[in-house]
Amino acid sequence: MRFHAYPMKTTIFGGLLMAGVATSQSAELVPECRMNNDLTDKVSRALNAAAKAYAVIGKPLLFDKVSVNPTTVVTEPRTLTAYVVTDATMDGVTQEGCVKSPVRKDEQLDDLSVRGGCVVVAVNNMEIRCSADAVKIFGDLSQRSGRDHPALLYVLAHELGHLLQRRIGEYAGRVEHIDLKNDTAIKLSILRDSCDPVSTKHEEEADAMAVKVLTRLLPLPPYREPIFSEQGSVYWSVDQLSLAANSWQETALAREFISQPTPHPSFVPTEFPTPKSKVERNAKRFVCDVLTRKKGTVLYPGKSATHPPLEQRIRKVAEALRPIAATLPNSGSDQQFRSVAVLQEQVSPILNTIYRETGAYLEAVQANICSRINGDMPTKGCR
């Protein structure tokens, strides 16, 4: 099947949903005034559900209990501590670290704020911190009673993967800002560094484990959407992941990047599946623009910007869920909403294909970029 598509928001998002910011094992304590206690139940349910799924798939975790927003130091053995932190700007906190003014997108976040979503800040004493804004976005299902959001499960399952790896990491994001007035050698070095596959290995492993958790839990309550059939509900979960990513782009990330960054046009697919010749042409266009132009800046969702770009992650989720959905019955939806269920079952597989093909396109164009810039003549054929 070949069809043309307008750029989706998740496509423009590029690599914004994943970057690593290392933090120390002795993280700054969270003042009680910065804890958001309205979201603790969502975080606790997602962590406990993910932990049980890890055990079922043969990867038991190192904790038996989850403590969210404790007001005293947790000393119980085999306890995972999680904090839901209200973010604040450098000038928007009191001397005690409490929030005195709301976050503005053109102001820098303070050191206690959680950039990008959720992060493992300590491995030995097992501590995760989440931005309250991120939990609201990834956990919001418009107050649907008895239902939990697959995006929050995904985010936290990824971080639990880091605990298994015994390393810190975060669910965040960035793109490379390449200043075109730099010397060609400097720009080429930036591109080559971004093609180093070592930096993505641990993140991809954590993602692979998170996907296994999703495939185990999404067909079941509280992630199953009863309005739809079992098959439609799994497709619906993939849609929800993408919608949550869009919301995260439009709100939380905008404050960290000052304005919405738009990557080079080569990273925006317009045709699915994209012909090999077009992939190669777009990769060449990007490399030529970066290495030969002398003015402006280019935003590059680098192949190894610590985390794989969002589209690649969505593709892996879609690939893992699609065969599961195909085996599930497409009957049994709520008859009151049968017409909605039928429409959803028809549309979601199309969106699912878009998610997969978008990720496949980005992976292909980045591979072509890396091949070109690591070759003997990166600017061959450039005007």
C-alpha cells in the first residue's frame, strides 16, 4: 500500500522525546512543598503493574514495595522511592525551594525540576523522579474511571529497565543545534559523533524491555478500553501513546527549548512507504546543507542523541503491538458505542502503519546520513 501523508506532529517532534542528563547518586532531597500528591496513585499503579510484568517476563526487579512522595527518608530494604515533582524556574522558587510563581517557557528550570519526564536519579538506593507536568500529560485519560494511560506505563517501564541495567537515565529529549557558520571540519565532527551507536545501546535495551511490558499489559484492565473490542483497544493504546507525545511537545518541552524547534525538512516524511531513492536524496540534501551552507542553524534529531527519536520508539511499540492486536477478537465492544468502535477499528490500523512507517523512514534516512558522513567524500554531489 502506498499513500501520501501530511507531516504529523509526532514527525515534526523528531528526536525531542529522548535525551540523557546524568545525575549523581546523592540527589538533592525533594522538599515536601514541591511534591505533587494529586498524582501519586497514578504513578504507584503504573510502577507496580510494570514491576509485576517484569517478573512475569523473567526479569524480576530489585524491589518489593513502591513508596511515592515519602516525607521522610526511606530506610526499608527493597523499596523503590518515587517522587512527583512540581517544576519551577530558577527565579520562581523561595529560599526553601518552594514554588512562588508558575513556569514560563522562556525561563530556565531550577535544578530540582525534572527535565523531560521521568528519570532514575539513583540506582543503589533506587529512586525515580517524575515531572508533575509529564505525569499529567502521560497519565491523563480525561478522568475515565477505572482506566490507566498506556503512555505513563511506557515511560515508567522504561525507567525500570534502567534499574535493571544498574544505570541512571531519563525519558527526555533534544535535538542537535548545528551552527552553519562553523568550519566544515567541526560540523562534520558533530555529525559523526551523533552516529556513534554506543550511546543508544542501553536506551534501546530499556525500550525493548518496556515494550515487552506493554505487550503483556495493554490487552488487560486497567489498560483495556471496554468501548472497543480487544483488538481495537490495543490499537487505541498505540494512538494514545502518540497523542501523549504530541501533548508533551506542545507544552512541557516548549518551555525547555524556548520555542518549538523544527528539524531539517529531510526528517519530515511525506510519502509512505518512502522509496529508497527519496531516502538517499533527502539524506544527501541534509548533509550538503550542513557542510556547505555558512549561515543560520539546522536542527538535527541525531541518531544517537542518547535516546532514539520518538518516531523510532513509536514504531517499535506499533510493531510489537500489531501482531498481538491481529490475534485478538474484534467483537465484544460496548454496543452503545458500536459505531464509534467500528470507526476506530478501521482508522487505528492506518494510524498504526503511519507510526511504523514514520519511524522506518527516520531510521533509514539517519542510516544514509551516517554512511555518507563516514565515507571518504561526504560532500560528493553537493552543489
